[in-house]
Amino acid sequence: LDSLAEESHLFEQFFAPAIPTQPSFTTTFTGQLPTTHGIVAHRGRWHLDDSAPFLPEILKQHGYATAAVDNLADQHQPWFSRGFETYLNPRQPGTYPDCFLYNEAAINWLEHHGQDPFLLCLHYWDPHTPYMPPPHYRSLFYEGDPTTTNRGSLDRFYNRPLRDWWVSDWLDRMAEEWPNAQGKHITDLEFIRSQYDAEVRCADDGIKELTGALDRLGILDDTAILVFGDHGEELGEHGVFFDHHGLYDTNIHVPLLVKWPDGNLRGKRHSGLAQHTDIAPTLLDA
């Protein structure tokens, strides 16, 4: 990500006008605010109107090959498949595959379509609850025993977990898999934060693998690359544990890197306000 940023426009004040995922991605693809497109929450009764503009649909109509590697259309809302000729979902219900499985599908598609004008939307889930990076990443940012350290730091979470399975199938499983753990339960908030960091590092390696594939195919310098988050995460700040609801900066202030073909204006930083509503019209203008 740091190397990519040196070649990119980096937006320091990029904010999500809507969270969580469904409103945010709908805003990204339509270029419209939620008060216009109507998608303001998960599992709402409102559906995106067929007349709403949709970035993949517009590009497909203009001859672009379009693909998504994601699960939003299959497991969330059907409109997320609009305009995508190919929709690849590596994620089975109840599983959280890492970015490398998404890359495998994406790179295979690029090998067949990368020489054509294309739009590829690749949705990594690594820095997202539950934070369970591949085992070799887990000790990168943490030392010690998370089942005996910093006792009490997670009491508020355990007293009221957002989802019960976060204890049984996530944290207790992490405790069981941690080498030489003395206890059965994770007690250290900093351990969970370290696993979020490890997930970011995993995604970082995934981006490196993907850009390496673009380079190998000879299309890296001809491809616009956008890296952004649809929402942030609360890691215990403001009494919210491992989720993304509320209007604090931890939830709505997210990264955006834009690398234009040929490295135009390399390493330029922007301090003005930018939002997800800007992405679709900017790409279409380009």
C-alpha cells in the first residue's frame, strides 16, 4: 500500500456518506447519496430502482468487460450484480476466506480479459469482523499470552457482545489456536487490535500479488487502480467493539488511493473532502 501510494493520488479526507456495506457500495456504484437512491441500511424493505445509474452497467453498455469478485449479490442484495457479465463468489456462508482466494479468481479472469477495456471490482473482507488472519500473520504484531494479559479490558464486550458467536466461534477459537495459551478466553483488547492489523497486512500482501499479476500481464501501466474502504471499524473506541455503526471518524473516515495510468501526478496528496459519491463520476469522466 505504501508503494502504491507513492504512485497514486492519496485522499487524506475521504469519507463514507453512508455505512455499512450495502448503503456504501450502492452509493459507490450509483454516485448518489442514500437519500436519493434510498438504501440506508441492511435488510431494509427498499430496493434500488431500476432507473438508478449503475457504474458497471454503464461501462458494460460501452463495451467494457465487467467482473466482480464478491458475495454482495449472492448473499446480500440482487442489484449488486447489475452490469457485471461475470460474478465470482469465493465465499461460502459462514466462511471468511482471505484475499488470496479472491485474487485467484480475479487473476484467472484477468488472464482472459485483461487485454480488453475492463472493470474489475474486487472486494476483500480481510480487515472485517471477525479478525482471523492466516496463522502465520497472527504473531506479527503481538507477543505474549492473550488469555492472561490485560484482564478486564474486554469486560464491556463480553457483557454485551454484538453477536454471541463472536465469543464462541471467533475469540474462543482464537484462544484455542494460540500457541501455549494458558486460558480458554481472550482477555486482551490489544490482541484483537493486533489481529486487525494483521488482517490489514494480509490485504496488503494481496494487493501486492494482484498488482504483480497486472505487471506480469503487461497492463499495470495502462490500468487505473482504486483502493478504498466502504466503512471503518470501531476497535473499542466509544464503547463500540469490532463493528461499524455510528458516525465517528473511526467508522466513516476511510482510505482512498487512486493510481491513474502512466503514473500521472505521482504521489500527490489531497486534503480536500472526497466521498464515495465521487468515484463513479470521476471514473466515467476519465
